[in-house]
Amino acid sequence: MLIRLGETELPLPEAPQILEVGFGDGRFTAQIAQLYPEWKILGVEVSAGSVARALKRFRREGLTNIRVYHGTAGFALRNLVAPRSLRRVYVNFPDPWPKSKHQENRLLQQHFFRRLSTRLAEGGELLLTTDHEEYWRFAQAEGRASGLFDVQTPPPPAHHLTTKYALKWKEQGRQFYHAVFRKIAEDSTPWLPLPRYPMPHALLSGTLPEIKSFEKTVVRFEGGTAVLLEATRTLDPQGGYYFHTHLEEEDLIQDVLLEARPSAHGLYVGIGRFGAPLSTVGVKAAVEWLVGWLEGQGLQVMQRSY
């Protein structure tokens, strides 16, 4: 039910027909899953706590038509969703980023609508419900400016007002706003999924030195950065180190463990399988840097696979 990128075929082989962005505790997602048991649903959420609570709810209610991705909507649309496969997208009470200097963080902007148009089926819709009038008007303007959506503003359906935040705002007497963005055309710009690579690694000869201190290092590559934060000795009696690495690429953030450990063929340097990471350009760049750093410690490369 939880998507592990390193173990998942991209885009998802069973294409979802419904996408919910920011599902919170999952109560609305569960309602939709029960209303449309024949449809596959993809829920996307950036909060790890919300993901855990929602997964618990889905298991408790026996819902089997929901897949969950912990990450951003941009990555999910680009890499998990096949072109022209979505019938409906729900965005309930998104963060309005009310300060003008933060508005670039808003989800519903022209570039998002352009990309969304490539993933919606003909006549597919995005449904927005919010308590923030300015954001509601902003989203309408952005959707119309894309030239790809017809925008209507009916009252919000009753079941859209059963989310955690809707119930909270209802108690405070807030007003709710709703908009339906129906696809009428499609952006022609190619929007290909991120390229996927075999797991990068190398074999080195020599003795792995004791690492008494490791300075945080930022590795920059086209499209993002990798930050090697710290080196930690493994519990393996043969020795070895893990290197905690934070990766940021377009719409994708990963925390991975690089490893340097003895093997039957030499010192293996590569990415650990912990967390089923997705092998990307950033992962390759981080492994390449680590191999170079170990060369600087006196080891020699016998084989490179990246």
C-alpha cells in the first residue's frame, strides 16, 4: 500500500484513476475509496506522521484500492502517473502560503496546471476546496491563464467538508470555497519521468582507514544537491562505514545511506538498500564523490559501475 520507489515500477503499472494531494489523516481518501471501490486511488502526502495515521486507517477499514506516496505532488504526477490516466484530482484545504514572498510555493500555479493536463484523461477534473478566498481566486486565475482548463465555482459538495480541517473550520464559522477545473486541452511540452539508473557502485583495493572525523560536504550536480552529513561505523565485525546523505532533486527528496564495506572482491562502495531508494542522477553523483574521497585516503579503484 505504501509506495517504495526503489521497488516500484514507474509509472505505476495499475494506473490510478483518482489522485488526492495532501490527504492528511486519510478520512476523505477512505470515503472516496468506498464510493469508488472499482477505481485505483493514489494519495500523496508530505507529512510522515499523516502518512502513518492514514495507513493505519486504511488497514483498519480494509481498503485495498489505495496506494500511498510520501512525497510531493510534482514527483507523483511526473513519475507515478501515466499520461492521460487520471479521471479526477482532489485538493482539499491546501497550504495557501498567504505571504506574498511565499506564493511561489503554492501548488496550483500555471506550470502545475500545464503538467497536470498531460496526466488527466479527456474531460478529467481537479476539484479544489479551501477556506482561503484569496488562494481560491488565485488558483482560478492560474488555471484559466493556462488555457487548458474550464473553471467553474459551484458550492462545495457536502462530503468535501468532512476532512479534518473542514470540520475544524466549520466549528469556527469559516466560509468554504470550491472550484472545478475541467481539462479542455493538453500542454504539448514533453514531461518525461526522471531517468532511472542501475544502483551505482565501485570496488576498491586497499585498507579502509579509520574515520575519526568527517566534515559535512555538499556535492552539487545538474538539477540538485547531495549533502553527505556524517560517517558512522557499521556493526559488522569486518568493519565499514555508513554515510548519511541527504539528496534534493527536482520534486524529489531522499535520505539515503551510502556504504563502504569489505566484500569478497574488495572494498564495496555504493548505496545501501535501506528504505528502497530510487537510483537517480543525484545518487550517482554522491557515490562518485565518495569514491573520489576514498581515493584521496589512499585506496585504488578496481571497478566502477556508475
